[in-house]
Amino acid sequence: MPLPGTPRTILGIETSCDETAAAVVRGRTVLSNVIASQHELHAEYQGVVPEIASRAHAERLLPIVRQAVAEAGVTLADIDAVAIGNRPGLIGSLLVGVSGAKALAWSLGKPIVAVDHIHAHLYAGCMGKGSKPVAGGGAALGLVVSGGHTSMYLMRSPTDLTRLGATIDDAIGEAYDKVANILGLGFPGGPMVDRLAQRGDAGLFDFPISRLAPGSLDFSFSGLKTAVLYAHRGVPNSKEPHTVPRAEDVCAGFQRAAVRAITLKLERALEQHPSIRSLLVGGGVSANSHLRQELTAFAAKKKLDLRLPPMDLCLDNAAMIAGLGHEMLAARTPPWTGDELVFSAVASSR
Ligand code: KG4
Ligand code: ZN
């Protein structure tokens, strides 16, 4: 229950990478969620170009904020607080959002709250129609699977997290994008690999599943990516004749190994932290159909309260920023001052 006097209608802003997003949220209810993707601007480079991203945010931020307010059926005067994703991310992109959010909050005379993008991804599964608070009685395990991050957290509350492990090389979304690049499927490749894999035979390949040291809760995807490269192009200097395999079979084999690497580490985390009762998942790859199926089966087997974000809150969005911002204000996290906020974005932009 929010404390009396807690701001209820929150305008969220998100510009950490290549999505310019604004949303209006009341408590856990999403009133609007507007996302302007820049994929078309970065596609020819097969990755996000920071300078192009910052410029596009600067052009798009205000129209997107206006659209989010209008679609929510409110006016700027109804906004009680502004929440801004201030880290981690690309420094230029963050500064555009932080500066815009500061100016808006100042001109409206409303508080501003700085929200960690990764924590917000983990909150996304607690939002939307009919969402309930996570079951009490134990800690939650948080799993972030995105283009920039693959990590697990022990969560005592939505804002009290301890990192248990993270990727030591590529993030899982990055591996999806690189596999798509190897196979010539376009950028961002995750959704394409997901779609093709549904028509493929995963059993034709025995791709490596990273385990790392016994007990390690870190992840690694670079060996898997190289194995996919060799499967597609052939092993360098091999005398064996090479036949290019069907892309759908490669996608299915890759996806099976990548998702198994995730459930294996979840299994280890549960062994090491038996008080865990809930599993919160977030980030762009939580939209993946095979991962969603496997996590659902895993949670049922382990009797975990699983929170997967609705599809429109998996990828970068501002509703998750506003939702966690509301939670932070309800928990009486003090609003940030403007200077603190800019320094914090600069200091922790990765
Ligand atoms: O969370 P996000 O929007 O950005 C970061 O914070 O990184 O995640 C983007 C990533 C990209 O790598 C994209 O390929 C991946 O999420 N992705 C998917 C799917 N949809 C998006 N990966 C696998 N299957 C999908 N259906
Ligand atoms: Zn993200």
C-alpha cells in the first residue's frame, strides 16, 4: 500500500540505448506506453551507434512525452512526479533523457526520481492488468536477459538487490544478434532467430552449454557464438568438406543451448539460496518464446511464483521506469536533486 501523500501519477522517461520512450503510470497500472525505436537508424551498422542514438533522442524526446501524456488521457498538470532511467546505458543517450526530465520536473514544480534501468526490467513483470505484489515469505531471484546484460540478483525488495552473477563476455541478447548477423538475418536479430528456430530441428547440433566453474553463477556465451560461426562457415583449416546447414536448424540448436545455459544457472542459484520463492525475469530476451516456455516449466517444477513481463514491457520501455519510480517514492526514497542526478548518470553509465 502506498503511504498517504505518495505521488500516484508518474511520467516515466527512458533513453538509455536506442529506444526513446515515455509512459504514464498510476501505481502498477500503465495508462500509456510510447516507444520510438531507432532500429532503422542503426541497422546498416549491425549495432547501436552512440552518436546517432543521442541525436535521435534529442529530436524525439519531447514529441514522445507529449504523445504519452495525451494517450494517457491526462495533462502535464496531472503528473505528480517524473521518473527517469539514469543508468546504466550510453552516456550521451542518458544525458539527453536526464536533462529533459530535469527540465520538465523543474518547470512543473514536481519531484524527480532516478531509476536504475536493470532494476526496472525486473519490475516489469509486476506491472500490468491484475498484477499482484510478489508473494512474501522469501527472497526473489531476479534474472535480467537483455542486449547489454545477463545477470542474476537476489532481491529482498524491488529496490534492494545483490548481484549473484553476470556474463563474463557477451550478453545473451548480443549472442542472439551476433548469430543473426552470422546467418545474415538482419538487426536486431533476436526476434528473427526466435521465429526461425520454431521451424528448425535443435537435435542436429550439439552446441556447447556454458557451465563455468562448479558453483559459478556467472554466464558465458562467446563459446556458443563461435560454435555457431563454425557450424555455418566450417571449422577453419579443416580438411573435411563443409555443407552449409539450414539456418532454421542452426537457430533451433543455438537457442536450445542458450536457454539451457540460463536454466542451469537458475538451478544452481536455487541450490545456493533455498529461501527463494519467486522468480522475476526481465529484459528484451524475456520476449523469447522458447525461454518463456522453459521458464514456465522450470517455475512450475520448483514451485516458484514466476513473473514474466507482458510482451509490450519486455523490451526497453518507460512504463517500467515509471512503475519502479512509483515504488521508490512510495518507499520514501528521497527525490534526487538535479546535479546529483547528472553526476550519477555520468559516473555509472555502463
Ligand atoms: O532490453 P532490451 O530492449 O535492451 C537492452 O537493455 O539491452 O533488449 C534488446 C535485446 C536485443 O539483443 C534483441 O535481439 C533481444 O533483446 N530480443 C530477443 C527477442 N526479442 C528481442 N531475443 C530473443 N528472442 C526474442 N524474441
Ligand atoms: Zn534494457
